[in-house]
Amino acid sequence: MEYSHRYHAYPTQAVAERLEYHIDVHRQAYNYTRYEYENVDADNIGSAYKHHYRLPDWKDEFSVFSDVNSKALQRTVTRFYQNLSNLSKKKQNGNKVGKLKWKSPTEYQSMTYSQSGFELKNTSGRHATLELSKVGDIRIRYHREIHDQAEIKEVTIKKETTGEWFVSFGLETDDADLPEKPDVDSLNTSNSVGIDLGILNYIHTSDGKTVDWLDLEDDYERLRREQRKLSRKEKGSNNYEKQRVEVAKVKRHIRRKVLDYQHKLTTWLVKEYDAVFVEDLNVQCMLQDDGNARNKQDVAWRQFITLLEYKGDLHGTHVVQVDARGTTKECASCGVETAKPIWVREHSCPACGFETDRDANASLNVLQRGFSALGLGWPESTPVETALPTDTHSVSAKRVVETGSLGA
């Protein structure tokens, strides 16, 4: 299993200057890779593996490339080809794409050491030291321990738009070291849950729980104030740069608040249940719909699902994505579809008379589809038999935070 841990870094001024220099050299290497890809005979390039053989010639022609770690330089070349591959996949999916762009200094703010060139030291306390080849020692806030079973595959250091530094460790753990998930045949279906990613609530579960939305209105009001101040500054001036940093800090605060909430919510879910079923949403298309786009962006559903899957592996919980089409329209009791405008919040089936909350009905359908995906039948005592609007009760954000804070 592959995952990552991210830590705040505190380089000294001298080390920060070296980091900025190294990152700029890697930016030049990325741009030169792009240049050669478009102008050099395809027999000599065309893949990251082939392009790596050209790096000794680079160093002979441009001494600046000898100043950085060789493995990190190879990783920068690989980064270009990964971006190229992602662009190709988007094109195959029918998206209109252009070419990879030349990277300016403001667009390229990170570098990655792969396989070697780094060492994590002094990890006994709340702070640790990361040694990077040709850069030096960097103090990091070691708020989360990297387990002995995890192998550090790569290290990425990045300077954020706020001027802060962060280090991300790419980790790999043998699946044999992870907790075993319950066998499907012996899965406790009564301790399984379907989740509807809702509109009035952040999530609605098939056992009648709802979790409220994260309140970001004050944060967005502050962002609007700071952006208005920025619009009154002369672009390129010192005051403009100071205010740009203030805007970046507010945006960072919002992102962190959402991510922290999702971490705690997903941890609560995988600790609470043996199996969690969630809708496989096409978030990109949803954001293109008219209305409510910012709220959909705020909830970051794709990020939520990704975190849920990774937490499921860490805690031995089944996490299954199911087809989201028709979960709201389809009756969880008899399967008859009934069209419902977005403002209709109750489900009332004209065929069988089953009545419940709209989101509760959707979560029950997600639960049923999850059982089908695992090859299990609908339990004899189904939640549908007792599902009524009065069954729903809200789970406070405080409970989610307290439960989710116990561990990642």
C-alpha cells in the first residue's frame, strides 16, 4: 500500500536559499526536458527511462545540473513524462487539451528525491531532522510517527505560496503488515453502512445518522475582504506582494480546515463500521453544473472518497464505491423510480407507499448496491423495514472530531 505523510518544515535562512536555488535548477531541467522532447530525435527520447541517459551530457554542457542530486534530477525528468501521460489520458477521455507549458519560477515550487539522497534522523521527539543531499539538514515538525514497517520511497519538499515549507514522505507498506479486513462471507452486515453525500447535510448514513456541513461562511467573508484589499494594490509593488500572501494564507486556512474535517470524519467512519459503501461521484461534471458550484468544491467529495479508501486499508475496513446513478430516484423498498426535484426532501413511493427522508432513501440504495458489489444478499432484517424520517439523528461535529482525532 502506498500513501504519504506531510510535515511542516523549518529550514534556516541559508538552507532555504539553497532549496530555492535547487528548485530553480530543477525547473530549468523540467523545461529543458520539454525542449528536447519537442526537438530531439525520437530514437533518443520518448520515455523517462531513455531520457535519463541524456543527463550526463546535460552536466557536461551545463554545469548547473551538476549542482543538484542526480536521483532528484532523474525524478524531475520523470515528472515531465508523468504530466505528459496525464495529459494523454485526459485527451483519450474526450477532454480538449493543449501542450505542456513552459514552467515559470512561480509555477514550479517543489522537487522530489527518489530512492536515495535523503535521511530522516532524530525522530524520538516532536521534531525531527531531514538531511537532503547537497542541501543540508532541515528541521521538521514530526507530529505523526512513520511506522517502522513503512519504507520511505521518496521525499518531496515544497514552498507554498504563503512562503512556508512542507515536506511530504512517499511511503510504502507491505500489505501483510496491514490489519486484515473481515472476510466477506463472515462480514457483519448489521455493522455496515451506506453513505449518501448530501446537500442539506455533509453525509447521511443508512443507519439514520447525519453529519453537518463544515461552516466556512466566516472564512469566506474574510477571504472576500482580503481579496478586495488586494484589488486596490498596484500589481508588482511590495504592498501587493504582502497582500497576496495574506490572501494565500486565508485560502490555505480554508483548505486545511476542510482537509482536517475530512480526516477526522473518515477516521470515525472506518473505526465505527466493518464496511462502508459510498457513491462513485463524477465530481468534475457536478462542478460544471449551474448553481452551488462553490459549495460542491468546498466539500471536496473526491478527496473525501480517496481518504476514506486509504483509511479503510489502514484500519481493516471494507470501503466500496458503487454506481451513484438513480440512488435518489429509486425506491429502496421496491426499486420503482420516481423523479424528484431537488427541493423535494422526502421520498414517498407511489408503488409501495414507503416513506422516508430523501437522503435516507439514497443511503439505503447505496448500502444495497454495496452488498451486491461484495456478492452479498440483502439482509433478512433490512434497515428499510424501520426507516422513517424520525429515525434520523444528527452526529455533532464535536463527536466526529473527538473520535477522528484518535489516529490517522
